[in-house]
Amino acid sequence: MQPIANTQQARAWNGPEGAYWADRYDRFDRLNGGFNDALFTAAAINEHDRVLDIGCGAGQTTRRAARQAGSGQAVGIDISVPMLERARAVAAEEDVTNAVFEEGDAQIHPFPPGGSDVAISRGGVMFFGDHVAAFANIGRALRRGGRLTFICPQMPDPDGQSAQVFAPVNALMREPSPAARGMMSLSDPARVHEVLTAAGFAEVTTTSVAGPVHWGRDADDAADFFFAMSPVRFNLDSVPEQVTAKAREQVTAALRRYETPEGVRLRGAVWLVAATRP
């Protein structure tokens, strides 16, 4: 294990929150998977590419990158041991032999200089303590002309479906849970451009991409999933039981309006960011 700069995040993702995600990796992959196509279209991974997946989690995006780079390789890096153990197990089950997973902090990890053609991330780059240093380090891992593509959250739309559905709980939220701290740090496109330019990247673009967010089979399943999520449990621990029960009833009722044969889906939006190493 290499040294860790983001020690708070390492503690969080190697504690109960990381274990919770690893145990339910398939649920979180479905939750976030509606943006995968946009990410991979922008990344334009070729057959022989060497791909670096930052904050790979349980490895869904790493495995897809490996399949696209059939004669190359995809390396997923994460600070969460439970997530990496899951990533390796699933890659073995699916016989994805050119996907490799490394434990490390991408802000300071000693990547081989110029060893990658493409770097991608599905929501794994917001949590760095020093974004400029982190992206500069990732940039050094790319060959000249190499591409960086990632998605990160937008600020919530107060009139959006998610804000309306989860409003009863959002009103009770005090602060982000330990693993969620920094989630919105790249939600401003101007900030993204500033950081990436300072880190040495060029041709920086941010594009708003809408997509479905899959919450569960039906309203009850979706509510179970939402209320069991670590950030929600973290904030509701000290809330009176009757208040939590009322909020759950309201959220479940709101979710019923979005039940479809394919499950409960709410519209969401992310920033799709692309840049190149000059």
C-alpha cells in the first residue's frame, strides 16, 4: 500500500460505508449506471488503449473499459479495500482478465509516467483534498495527447424529481456523512475548468448530461434502499423515530408516482467533463 494523502476518505471507505457499498455493489451500479454510455462515448476507448479508472469502486467501469480495450488493459485504483476485493472477485467471475485493481490514493499514487492513454472516472474524483495536485498526478500518468473523461454531480435542482421526492428527508440532513464529504466540490463548471487548467490539462469541456437514476424494483424497495444508505442513516440517527417514520411514508408515496415496469426511475443530471494532456 502506497502512502495516503486523503486519510479521512480512506478511513471512511475502509469502514462501514465502504463495506456497505461493497456488499450492495450491484444496487449502486444500477443507481449510477444510467450515465455509463455517455461516459464511455466521450472516452472513446480503443482496442489497444491502456485505461486508468480513478476511484473505480467495485469495478463496473473498469471491466467495461477492459472489454473495450481488448488488446490493452484497464487499471482501476481506489482507496477502499472492501470495494477492491469485490472488484477483483467480480472480474474473475466474469473472466475479465485484462482488468487490474490497485489500492492507492490517486492524488499521490506513483503511476508509471505516460503509462496510460485514457483516464476515466464515474464519480470518483470529487473527494481529493487537493484537486489540482490530484489531477496533475493523473495527468502525469497519461501520455502526451492522452484523454481524461469523468462525470461528477451537478448541484441539485430544487424543482427536480429527486429534490421533490426526497424533500422530507433532505429537510432533516445536517451534514454529509464521512464518505460523502466533498461530493459537490466539482459541481461548478468554472471550478472544474480552473482546476484542470491549473493541473496542466487543455481543451477542457463540461457538458450537462441527463439520464435515469434507478432506485429499485418498486416504491417500497426504493425507499428501503434510500433509507439504508449510509449518508441517510448518518443524519437520521438522532432524529426521533416518529419523525423518521413520517418522512419514510411521504418518500414512499412520492416514489409510487415513478414506478414503471423497469422499476423506479428518477431523472438525474451530471457534468460530463473531458480534457486532454497537451
